[in-house]
Amino acid sequence: MAQYIPHTLATIEQMPETTFEEIADKYVEMNIARPFREGNGRSTRIWLDLILKKQLQKCVDWSRINKNDYLNAMQKNVVNASEIKQLLESALTDKINDRETFMRGIDYSYYYEQE
């Protein structure tokens, strides 16, 4: 798979990001493309929040997404992304400049990856 990463990333970069649905599709594709199957999804969650902030003036309040629900949805998103999209959309907030929301998101990112 590593040999396809440059092409795959270029394709993902070109994906539109003007609506929540498009941004969520881009997030799903990035998670499929990233070479790390275990751990460190923090960078893609931060990347998602940056796109949401830039395009929609929203971000994900990660504390509103249950760890097991998130991990199960991420495993299924290769075949069906509707569950992860629903979780993300239900946790959207307009508190994009709220430090507490941002720091809580970082804390939850570590929590999602703990055994």
C-alpha cells in the first residue's frame, strides 16, 4: 500500500470540502489511506477539525462521541461510512475558538487510543 500513498494523498487533497458530507467523505478516505492501522488517529482528527473550522465554522466536540461507538464506526467506515458520519455530525459545535473544547478534544484523542 505504501507505494500508492503519494497518488492517494494527491487524490484526497483534490476532494471537495464545501459541505459536511464532502468533508466527512474526505476524512473517511484519509483514514483509509493512512498507513497506520493501530493508534495515532489524533492527527487526522485534528486535520478534520481544521477543515471543519475553515469551511463551516464548526468543529467536533469529541467528548460527545463515545469511545467504543467511534472505534466501531471507524472499523466499519471502509465499507459503510454512514455511522461515522452520523457520530461526527451529532457532535458538531460552533465553539471553534473555545480553548476548553479544543483541549478536551486532545484529551479524548488520547483516550480513544488507550487500550
